Amino acid sequence: MAALINRVRFPLATAELDRRWAQVRALMRERKIEALVIQGANNYVGGGGYFRWFSGLSATGTYPSTLLFPAGDLMTLLQGGPFGGDAKFDGSDPAAYGIGRRMSVPSFPAVSYTWEYDADLIAQAIKHAGYRTVGIVGPDMMYYGFLSRLRTLLSAVDFADPTEAIDLIKADKSEDDIVWIRKAAEMQDEIFAKARAFARPGLHDYEVFTYSEYVGDQLGSETGYFIGSSAPYGEQAWYRGKPYHGRKIREGDVMMWQAENTGPAGWFVHMARFFVFGRAPQELIDAFGAAVEAQKYTLSLLQPGAACRDVFAQYQDYMRARNLPVERRLHCHGQGYENVERPLIRHDETMTVAGNMNIGIHPAVTTENMFMTVCDNFLLHTAGPAERLHKTPQELFEVA
């Protein structure tokens, strides 16, 4: 792994990892948790965020990457590789920072009989260390086969779930985090400007979105994706992914364009705007204006100490009072190494709003024949107004 650091385009500062680990280990000591197990996969599309937050490494594909994170020792890392892979480190190498042991095994989620391999190795490491209380971080991010077998093999171990407390730590973005989050928003602004100059009738949706992805990759984007689509006025231009980008753009069409790609170092923000290939109908102008006002109202509610569920209830009342559709999706939410992470602004969230949160706000105005939204990310401050990170003007963009 020693040569790996020379290939990392945007390495994470070791001081930032130290900061995160210190907060988590204080929590572990408080709760008498001796070690944590963290697993990640699919970081290319916004999975594996817990794994990346703890390790600084990206779990790029579907193959699982697993960490054993002790309260007072170096980490053990298990990743895909040859049978019997087992290397020792002292934790100081930037390419394996904080890692004392790296094991490998060739297991594959689509090959069911290999599901026990990873669990067997992690269970052996836990037994060898003598840990009696182990925390499972982000259990929904783990493969079922791994977690179920781990619990079976470690029947004498007490399992805890500190995910709620770790989510609170992760939601409070550090100065280092914020530097990268700002870069991600700047990158998306530039992508949009170039996509606006590129998009035109006669192209297919996929040509606009793959061009956007290309520009993002050149600017340092590591993972994520673009969604949206074109449609004739009178039909919904909706969130659609790559398999559904086969339509050709025509004069008078509307295109919904949303960037959900990460910036340098893997941080998510997202931005949505609309192209109109001709003159924008007044109905769309009015709907977009209503979405912008709804976003502003939401932002006025996101004050430190506000309960997220109360913010959502007030937003729903705002929409009802204006005869606008209430939100039945996800109105707004935190982002980090995941496209969607806590806090969520909706009825079932227990967290409260705090400073240093990276929040994406995307209110929608929807009818049977129209979908309109605006999406930007905001950095909440402990004092003073929130900061809109995206600088792209909030308007419908007419493409001649």
C-alpha cells in the first residue's frame, strides 16, 4: 500500500482523521465499547459513507470493505483480494494511516457461498483481541450475510449500535470538511455553465448528461452521478437516470438537470436547474418562482436548535396555505460522503438543526403535467444567516 498515496488525487489530511477518531473514541470510552465494526461498498454512487469517514478510503465497487476500529489500538482493514492476504503496518504510513493490519479475501456479493468469508476473518480478529462489547456502525450499510454470520459467530459478545451518536458527530462538519464541500459546489456551478453552453435541440439526453459527467471528472469529481430528463412542455421533466436518457431534445422542450456528483475528495452537494429550449411558458416561470420562495422559507426555519420535525411541519403548513402540493418525498437533508445523510427534514427525524451542517434544499411544485424544483446546498452557521454554496443564478435558463 505504500505506493498508493502517490496515486490519490485529493488525499484526506491525517489531522482530520485524528480529529474524527478522537471524538469517536471518547464516545466509545463513555459507552464502554471496545471496538467498532464498519462496512462499506458502492461509494461510486453514494454508499460506503461511514467507511470513508472512518478510514479516508473509498469503497469503490460492490465488494465489501470492512474496518475493525478499536478504542485504543490501530485499525484492522479487510478488503477484496487474494486468499490469505495479511500485512502488518505501524499506522504511520499515509497510505494506511491508522491501520495496523490489512487482510484480504476474494468474496463477492453476487456469489452467495462467499458471504461468510469476511465475517469469519473479522470474528477471528475480535476473538483474538478479546473484545466483549462491539459496536456496529451503520448496520443498514452492511451486507446481510456478513452481519448475520458475525452475530452468530460472536454469540458471547455484547453488540451495541452507536450509529445515532456517530451521526451527530458526522453532521457537524469540520473546517477541513467545509473546504472540500465549498469546492464541490464551485465544481457543480462550473459544470452547469458548460452544460448550458453545450445543450441544444437535436442532442439526446444522454449526450448532455455524459458531457456533464466528463466535465465533472476533469474538475476533480470522484463519484456520484447526474439525473434528469427532457420532455415536451405539458409533460413532467423528471428525475431519470442513465438507462432512461435515450430521448432526443426538441425545440420547445423542458429539461430538468441535476448534479449529484461528488467534488474533489468525495464530498456530496447537489444542484438542480431547468433548461427551456425556447421561450419559457409563464406557468413554468411561476412554478419555479414558487419553488425558490419555498426554499427561502425553509432556510429561514433552519436555525440552530430547531427540531427537524418541527421545521418540516411548518414547511407543510406553508405549502398548504398557498395551495401548493405538500412534500411526500424528502424535502431537504444533510450531505457528506453520502448523497443523503442526516439530518433529514421530515416528520420522523429526531435530530435538531445545528451550525456547520451541509444541507441540500429542494422544494418541488408538482402537477400531473409539470414538475418543477430548485436545488442548492447551504452551509448553516452557528450564528448569522446560512450561506448558499452554489452561485448559479436561481432562474429558468432559456436556450436559444
